[in-house]
Amino acid sequence: MFANVCKGWAWRACKPTPFKFMIRFEVVSTDGKARVGKLITSHGEVETPTFLPVGTQASVKAVSPEDLRDVGCQMVLGSTYHLYLRPGADVIEKMGGLGKFMSWNGPTFTDSGGFQVFSLGFGIEHQVGKIFRTGEEGLVLGNLGDSGNSGNLGELVVRTKLCKIEEEGPTFQSHLDGTTHFFPPEKSVEAQVAIGADFIVALDELTSPLHDFDYTKVSMERTHRWASRSLKELKRLKALKQEHNQQQEMFGVIQGGPFEDLRVESAKTINGMDFFGICVGGALISRERMIEILDWIYPHLDPEKPRHLLGIGTVPEIFLGVARGMDQFDAVVPTRLARMGHVLYKLRSERGEVRRTQENIAKVYNPERFAFDINKAVFRDDPYQIDESCPCYTCQSYSRAYLHHLFRSRELLVYRLLSIHNLQFMMDLMGQIREAITEKRFEKLKEDWVQ
């Protein structure tokens, strides 16, 4: 009997402790404020600066996960708002999480749903987006709450056709069926944990350029309280799911609109919380104001935390963001442009020359977008590839004339082919940026791309 007791004791003592993987971020090299880093997750490593294609509904439009791997995509972003409504976070959890659900074996990132609540509410009603370019149209204050506490700015709420934002959380109407949903920070975190992305985001309130200082301050302070509640809920859910060894880390969001003192206050507050990473959010009004905001907050960011510039993905803005210490970018821009027939392209070499194969492109090129329109008649009988130096499947296989024909015929194949090329363009751009930072020539590369 003694032997049996000892045998049982020995077995317990020798039972291996489950290995707990830790997500981490390392800065590998710097060039001024620009930096190369490495995000290490249980689903693979991500080299930064990096661009995340947006898979709004667990799918990057028109392309497959295999296409994403082929172009060198490292991480995909999913929309919590859309996935929560359809198919439901519970369905994705049952299917093994976002990666398994969409057959993507790399790291994943989900937003909080805050931007969609804004864009499908105030944004729709007032035609305001991430970058606001239509000029000042007057300031709009949120309406006072029903409490009658008109002297208490904490009661200030936004009321629109599709959403209402109050202290406890936003209430919105689904764009799918009009049903009403209360979506407080705790519910956003619960949905993201169920969706199972490697990186999730604390719920924030995105303000409009049409909001004045007073409302923006109220909103920012509410975002900070929501940030604290989001962290608390993630900690609670991690404790409940500890036996599953679920690895997820959270980013907090800096808000504060176009006001320097608010942005600095928000940067200090969010950076001081126990977030793994930092997001820069808000409608940025213009490229010039985006630059100012990033310059304001840079001194207050922890250099050991990754930084994500939410919803930004054009070539000039990526260079401007990287130059100010940003590590991650996301946008629907490459695939949306592809579905419009706009092909991402760098027309001129470092010497400024236009090759013979580029003459048709030069006739219709948009230097601001770094793109040309394949729908233009000049490509009707153009035998060249989009870009002979591009390694993507589209450029290696098809002529501009064929792609022009497909787009004119509205053949569905063209959306995939142009999306593949545009995503390859973005991945190659980020690779060039990382290489230039490592070799201490980022400014030279930036000048070559963005005059």
C-alpha cells in the first residue's frame, strides 16, 4: 500500500505544468522615430511596420486566405460589429475562433466596434468619415440626456437615427434588420474574446470633427472610463478561460479629436493603463491634422508598446505614420480600390523615369492615390502586365488588356485579380519600409515615394 501511495505521489510531482505562451513585442531597429519591430504570437510572428487587410466579415473581399498568404500578408483584421451581428460571436467561438472559421492560420486582430457604431450612426447622418475633407460645416453638440441635468456635461449624449451613446454604453440599430442592441464595453470585450483574435481593442467613442471641445472632452473621458471597464472585463474572462490557455492581448484607444491638450491627456491616460498596445483613433479631419496629432502624442507613448493607426492605409499616410513611430495600419483601401478598377502602382523610379511599358499608365495615372484606372480605353489592347517587377499571380499571368476586358465585362474574376495585386503592392511597400529602417535610409525611401 505504501508503494502505491508513493507511486501516486511521484506521478503528481512529475506531471508536466502546461506551457503558457506569452504574446510579446520587441523593437528590433530604429531610424529616427521610425522603427522595425516583431510581434510574437502563438499563431506566428509579425514584422512591423505592417499593414493589415480588413476582413470585415471574416473574409477579405474577393480573395482567399491562400491568396493572402501568397502575397505575404502577416495579420488580418476582423470587424467585431459585423461579426457580432452575423454570424454571431457564439458561432465563431464554436467553430474554433476567427482564424479557424476563415481558414487563416496567422495572427488576427479585431476592432472594438466603436468606429462602426459611429459610422453607421453620426457618420451616416452627417456624411463624416475617418478623414474629413469637406470643410467646416458648423459645430454639433450632442443632445442632453433625459435626466434633465442640463448643467452636467457628463449627461451629454449623441442621438442619431441609428445610435445613442450614453455613459453605460452605446445603443445602436442593426443595419441588417433594424433590431436594437445595447453594446457596452463589457459586451464588446465578451464578443471579441469569443471571436478569438490574438489582439482585441477596448471600446471607445469616436467623435466627429463637427463636435466642439466640450463634447470631445466629455467623450474622451468616457472613452477612458470604458477603457478601464474593458481591461477589467478582459481580466475577468481570462480568469474564467484559464484552462483553455487562451492568448489575447488588448489595445487601448487614444481619442481627443483635433484638440492638442485633449490628445496629450488621452495619450498619457491610455499609455498609463495596463494595455499591451496603443491605438490612435478618431476622425482625423485631414492629413495635416493627422501629422499634428501624431506629433503631439509621440512623447507620451511607451516605446515598448506596439502602436496601431486605426483605419489608415494610403501610401502617403503610411509613410507619415511610420515616420512618427506607428507600427501597424489597417484599411479597406487596397481591395475597395480594386473593386473600382483602380490598380495600385508606383509610376516613377528613383531616377524619375517613365519606361516605355508605362506610357499608357502615365496618361491616366493618379499620383495622389498611387493608382490608375484599368477601365480606361488606353488599356484595351495593352499587352503588358500591370507591373513586370511585381511577383503577384496577377502580374505574372495576365495582360492589362485582359484585365481591362474583364472589368468592362463585369466578370467577377477581375475583382480577385486586382485585389491580389493591390494587396501585394501594400505588402511589398511595407517590406521596403522595414528594410529601409533597418539600413538607416528610411527618409531617403520616403522622399522617393512621397515628395
